[in-house]
Amino acid sequence: MAGKPLNVPNLITLGRAFLVPIVFWLVLAGEDAIAFFLFVIAGVSDAVDGYLARRYDLRTELGAYIDPLADKLLIVSIFVGLGLREVLPAWLVYAVVGRDILILAAVGLSWLLSRPVEIAPLMISKVTTVAQISLAALVLADEAFALGLGGLRLALVWITATLTVASLLAYLRIWIVHMSRD
């Protein structure tokens, strides 16, 4: 990975990270239409920065860290905000946030024990992220525009929960195998 750390794709990613507290506040304030549109803008910015980084070979080590971090912060903040408003079930918010905390803790522990594990995105994790983003967008849109999507919301809650747990188990399996090696 070459290039200057603060290139255009990374600046776009940082802009997305700066949206996190704004979107969180909007969700808590019940300003779901604005939060939804900012969430869409964040999603478009994610696609744009990824395209620019690949197309113009502007990938950097900094970008490799801050891009998924910005995405995760946005998703987690929306889930926490919707959970605090009791628009999403608390148990699902705990599952989504807990999964990320457990994965980070496992990676951190492996580093502390001088057995660093490289965690690459798994297909189940990518599908989980799509489900989480879809649920967040669906709930924000449904709350903002009264679309009457209760049945679809419920189905997506259970799909997201199942995928979240499955991806956690997949990562923990990799971590346990790695940590069990001599």
C-alpha cells in the first residue's frame, strides 16, 4: 500500500467518520428523515472512496484501518441510538455491539500475548454487514416516512441477529485455532 496517508479517499472516509456523532444525535432526537439521508450519503461516500482508492491506486495503510472503523462506528451508533429509543430490540443492539467488542478484545489479547492474529473479512461478516446496514436503513426510513414495514422489520431483525451471531462464531473459531497453535 503506497501513497500519501491523507489522500482524497481517506479524506472522504474521515468526513464519514465526522458524520457519526451528527447521525447519532439525529437518531436520538427522532430526526429520522435527516438521519436516513445522511446515512445514505455515508453509504455513497463509502462506495466513492473505495472506488477512488482502487481505481487510482490510492490505497493506504491508514485507509485500510479508518475505512472499516468509520463504517463500524456509524452502524453501531445507529443501532445504539435506535435501541435507546426502543425502536430496535435491546437484545439485538447488545448482540451487534457485543460482537464487535468481542472480536476487538480477541485481536487485542492475541497481540498482548505476542501471538497477533490477522483478521480478514469473512464472507459471513460481509453478509452480516449488509444485513445490519439494511436493517438500519429500513428502520430509519420506516420511522421517517411511516412506510408500515413492521413485518419486514421483524424478519430483518431476526436475520441480522442470526448472521451477527454466526459471524462472531466464525471469527472466534479462527481466533481459537490460531491461539491453539504451538
